[in-house]
Amino acid sequence: MQKYPMTLAGERKLREELDQLKSVERPKVIRAIAEAREHGDLKENAEYHAAREQQGFIEGRIQEIEGKLGNSQVIDITSIPHSGKVIFGTTVTVINVDTDEESRYQIVGEDEADIKESKISVTSPIARALIGKQEGDMVQVQVPSGLVEYEIDNVEHL
């Protein structure tokens, strides 16, 4: 079975969502279904159908999260000795060779990726180009606008 890499923060976030779904959302939707049933004819009861749809979504999400957590490989980057090498979980500062523009990314699992927070998926083109390289290395990344060359300026274990 394939293991999915995940940071400690990513695992914590999924566990919090799972807890919220099980302890708050699930009981709330069960109460809503019970209330809607009390109103009689279920065929024309919009509240009942909406609550059942919500219940299906919640149960599906609970199964999805439990599956991800069950198949996750949690990596604590702070426990791995710093070597200057880009690996899963590291925060990498790169400099665009053409524009001198500096960018900073943390390489995370697919579910954790959020470009607004500068977290990129380990499967993204930039991350795939960076993984295994060292501080000072040059990498070329194929992006929609063409080929971009970066210099790896700094690798951090945060």
C-alpha cells in the first residue's frame, strides 16, 4: 500500500478536522434529520433531504480523512539533520536567475499545498525539480510560461 508523505502540521490539521466532523458536525446533522422527520411527509421535506445530503458529505469526508491518516507517513523535518539538501518538508528559498526575484516554498503533501501560504505539493513541477538538489545548485523548471531557471539559495528545516 502506498504511503502518503505529510508534515506534522498537516497531520494535526487533518486530525482537528476529523475531530470537528465527528464530535460537532455529525451530531448536528443527526439532530437536523430527526427534527425534519418530525415534520411528517419526507418526500416533500426539503430540510430532510438537505440534512441527508449533508450527512452523506460528512460521512464521506470522515472516511477520506481516516484513509489518508491511515496511509500517511508523517515526517518531522525538524528531527532530520540539516544537510543543505532539498527533501520533503524543507523550506527552500530560490532566486529566479533571469529576474533576481526571490521565492520561498515549503514542500508539503498534496493535501497541505496552499500557494497563498507558500506551501507547494511534493508532486508539483517546482518541488520535483528541487527535491534532491543542494544549496547553490541551479534547477530548471518547466512552467506554463516556459522554462525558468532558479538558484537554490537556502534550505531550512523549520
